[in-house]
Amino acid sequence: MWNIIIKDLLPIIIIMVLGYYSGKKAYFTDEDSRAFNKLVLNYALPAALFVSIVKGSREMLFSDLKLFLISLVVIIGLQFWAYFSCQKFFHHTKAEAAISSLIGGAPTIGFLGFAVLEPIYGASTTVALVVAVVAIVVNAIAIPIALFLLNPGGSNGQKASHAEAFINAIKEPVVLAPIIAVVIVLAGVSFPSEFDPIFQLIAKANAGVAVFAAGLTLSYHAFTINKEVIYNSAVKLILMPLAMLVLGKVLGMEPDKLQMLVLCGALPPVFSGIIIGSRYQTYVQIGTSSLAVSTILFAVTAPLWIYVARIFC
């Protein structure tokens, strides 16, 4: 676990602090942070999602329906829990709650999934399966739902209808790319490896730029720790892995896979939520503060969940 903290969590914190420092020193402006977010959301992140999903296989995705169903039920269930509780408990708008739904209901599986699981469980096909399934649920289902709930607007600046909101969500590169990748995998088409460098070159910019932009965004919106930030962190770091553990035990999921899934559920919030929120200037302060606090607290909660999962699995 110490290696994970040093190699994976510490770089996130340092790059976020660097972005925060750059903003405070006015090396970059708030407008620059939105430009970085646009780069990530429209190009780097879609490329990263596409490459990570398309490398899977149809057989792998259908090899464990329990894994898929538990991931789907817990992630989407907590996404809607975060969405409605954000409105009910903290009196936010539906658009703000849509961003909150990703903070509480979507782990940053693409960035930290392999980095956290492989040092503990090895570079096995089971690890690849768990990461791939959770990544598909987050990127091809949870993010499109959040964009649909966000409903940034229809034609002529008016509020979009449900149909138009759905179409607008599907048209977003961050939604379209993983959906196309899933279709390719389900069709049994082998994506040519010769095309990998085209996607990976821009995809490699995703994590670093996203974390830097989060720090830069935070520098222009006062960092805060309040009841809502603590609540968001608790939903993501405690409630989600707990729900996965309980449901996995009830359905008789294999112990090793369940341990991996619980740890995936305990990951910090997906960076896409902060990127989307910053682009639409929605839920930025609370969302970015929740991400920062969750990332720091993960260093404490992760060993706890590793211990608990091994006892009860």
C-alpha cells in the first residue's frame, strides 16, 4: 500500500498542488483551466477511454455476469443516490446534482484501477476483467447519464427536452467514444494494434492535464471542507465499497474478484466529473474540493477496505 501511495497518489497530489500554485501565481488564468478541461474532455479523455475499452473482448465481458450486474447496480444506484441527495440535503439545482452524481457514484477506474490492483493481486486476467467491466459501467453508462441529467441546454439557449438532452449527451466525444468502443467489442471485431499510437499519443495527456486543471480550477474557487464535501467523500470512499461487498456476498461472487471490486469501489471520484463541471461552470468549488479530500483520504481508507474485504471474502 505504501508503494501505491508513493507511486500513484502522491503524483496526483503534487500535480494538483502545482496547478493550484500556478493559478495563485497567475501563471495560468481561469480561462486557461477551461481550455485545459476542453482539451481533456473533447480529445484526451475520449481517446483514453476508447483505447482502454476496445482492447477487451466479447468473451471477457460475458465471462462473469455477476461482476457486471453488481458493478452496474451499485455504481448507477449510488449515482442516483448522490444526484437526489444533493438536491434534497444540500438544496442544489439539478445541473449541480448531475455533477455531484459523478463525484459520489463513479470511481476513477481508468486512472487508478490497474495502478492499485496489480501491485496487490498481480497482473492477471482477473484484474484486467474487473477493471474493464467497471470502466465500461463508468464510462459508457454513468457519464452519459450524468450528461443527460446535466442537460446543458437545447437550441436557442432554451432548456432542452428529454429527447434533445439525450441526443446532446450522446454527441459528446467523452460519451460517444466509449459507446463506439463497446459496440466494437460486442461485435467481436479486433481493433488493429497499428492504430494504437494514434490514440495513445493524445490519451497520455489525459491524466496529467486533468489533474493539473483540477488544481488550477481550485485556485480560482476557494478550497473548502464542509458537511457536503465530507458527505461526498463518505459516499464514494465508504458507502460504495460497502454496497459492493454486501451485494457481492449476497450473490455469492468469487472471493478474489469481490476483493478487487470492493477496492475499485473505494477509489476516489472520477476526474471526468470535475472536468465536465468546470466546462459548464457547475458545482466547481464543492466538486473539486470533494475530489481533493477524497484523494487524500483514499490513502487511509484503501488499507482498511483491503483488510475488511479479505476478512469477509
